[in-house]
Amino acid sequence: MTGVLLQVACNFMRAPRLAVSAAAVLCLLAPLAACSGSSDSGSATKEDEPAEASTTTTTAPAAEVYEGDAKGFYDVPDPLPDGPHGTLIRYEVMDGYEFDGATTYRIMYLSESLAGDPIAVTGMATVPTAEAPEDGRPMVTVAHGTTGIADACSPSVTGKNAEMSLVENALSEKYLVAATDYEGLGTPGRHPYLVGQSEGRSTIDAILAAGELPDAHPGTELGIVGYSQGGHGALWANQVATEWAPGLEVVGTFSGAPASEIGVILAASEQVKGFGIMVIAGINAAYPDADLDDILTPEGQAVLKSVDEGCVGDVFDAAGAAKGQLFVPDGNQTEPWSDLGKEQDAGTEKTNDAPILLMHSDEDQTVPTFFIDQVEQRMCANGQVVERIDLPEGNHTSAAVPAYEQALTWMQGLFAGKDVVKNTCPAPT
């Protein structure tokens, strides 16, 4: 896949424009590199035409302490409670998903769609059991890698969030941590896969909601982390944070192997069919006026329905099994698809002075290093403080473990006020 995306990228640039072992974490991270094989998480219950979340609101009650069965947790209140985005709607303790010195919760909270409608989003959070500092707990919010688009692929549904496990191994006893499922993963509507504003809002609102949990005592300082799709989501969370949550102070953002160049993926859809289908489904979910007829053939639109029926491996299987052409030739160059693809590219604006840590493995064959090259160049040109680390070995999945280990050491240094940032951007000329 790397070679295909690199070739397309060249053409594109010329054209107009739980404490767990490392082995266990690698098993959980496997969907990040799912270029083949079937998902083992089962089928989703989402219909082909997902129901829209209610946009009616009422006066917000206190957050509900949920005590029903696990499936019922995801039933969205109708009407939604009134309140600002980031308001906690309900929560429950996740027994059996425990980290040292912390209580783990499943959460549902208010966010906002790109259309401006209030929506419910789910996720997970941990609150340390130790007494909080006088100025509140430091906070970290986690954006997860690709699992799929259907509800059954939601990390809080499956109870499997590899990134959160890596974070908690280092931070569980002192930090308030949240991990969003993202909009539409577990709740009504299709997940806007790799749509930057949606990912960013969900990631920021998760930590705001976690601050309303019992004994949370949130501070104001926030770290943002993510890998793969989460690397894209983390960069977007940083980009929207200043306007979306002005009361928070972002101290730093870690983005590992970010799936950042969405326009390139659209241009390569015929060669990377499964990813192309998922990206098109995600953009169409956020921008329903983007006509699928302009970019997908009838057979492609039939395959697109697989995103609501299974997880990432199932989508790849469905796309690979199709006999005919799935994508309209040059459909990615038609409006609004050409603009919408580019608009999801990460790192296009500097909105705060917090440093960015970019990390990628030289051996990554799933997300090519060309992607992180482009992010780095954009952010450096915008005057962002960027530190880039190239890992010498490890495929897309296995490299996540050392990447997170180094990133969390870096992040804790930032919270401690240490001078840990090395700006690797070239000097301006």
C-alpha cells in the first residue's frame, strides 16, 4: 500500500490542488494495520440507513448513573438533555477493565455535529483514586486508531482500547484520562471516519465530560495523544481546542503515524479499495450533500453499506471481493469531493503554541512516511514547534508500543515543566 500511496501522492502534488503486556497491546492494535483479514468483533446492529440523533433538547438533569445492561447504555435519550458540548449525560463503572490506582468508566456525553446539531458520543475515562492536587488533576485525552465505522467496532462497546491501555500503564494513578469512541461509533448516525473537525470535537469533549465524573477534580492543563487514525484525530483536537474549549491549556500533542493526507487516500481509492470506501463513507456522513453518485459506481455504493455491518476487516473483505469497478474515474476530482478531501488534511493551521511530537516508523508499510512528511512541512511553515522522531524499526502496529512509551515520557516532562522539547523544524529562511 505504501508504494501505491506514494505514487498517487507524487501525482497529487503535481496536480492542482488495563495494565497489559506489549504482546496483548499488539493484539488490540491489530485493527490499526488492517489491510486484510476479517474482523473478529462480530457484526454491527446498525441499519443500512442509520437513524439520526435527536436535535431536540430539554433542561439538563444531573448525569445519570447507569445501572442497566451494557447494550442499553448506548440508547440515546430522546430528547437529548440541554447543555454545552462536553456535558456528561451518563456513566457507569466498567468492572473488569481496571488500571492501577484508578476507576474506569464508560461515558456518554454531549457533542456537536458539523451541521451544528447536538449529538451524543460515547467513550471511556479513568479517574485516579488518590487525592487530587489543589489545582486539579492533569488531563490527557486519547484519540484511537481505526477500528471500523459500525457501532460494534466502538472501543467502549468491545471493551478494547489499545491506546488507552498504553496510556494508562504510565498515567493511571495521577492523570484524569478520557478516550472518545468518536461521533457515530456506538451512537446514532454513521461515524465520520477521518473527518477532522468531528474527530477533534469528540476528542476534546470526552475530557470535558470526564471532568464531571465523581472525584474527577479536573485541572486546566491537557495533553492530547493518538496513533494512526488517532494521530489524525489528535492533530485535529489540538487544532480545534483553542476555540472549542478555551478554558483548557494544551501543553502538548503526540501524533503517531497519522493518516493525515485524506485527499491522497481519495485519489488512491481504486488501489486501496477498503480505505477508499471508508473515507468516502465518513465524508458523506459529515457532508450528506456530497453526492455518492459522483464518486462511487452502483457496485461501489453496494460495497459502502458494509461499513455499517462489520468492522475494518469486513469492509476490506467486501471491497476486495467485488468484481466490478467501485470508484468513478476521477470522481475524487469533482466538487465537492476534491475540496472535502483536502479539508480533512491534518496540521493545516496553528491555533496555539503547544509543541507537537510526530513519530513514525521507517518500516511502516500501512501509512507511508510521506504522510508525516507533509504534516511536518505544513506545521513548520506555520511556525508550530515540532519535534519529529523516526523509529528505526517496527511495522505500523508494533511501532505503536515504543512510540507511546517515548511520547508519554515526553508528555509527563511537559506537565512537570521540564525542557523536553527539541524543535526539529528547519530554521526559517
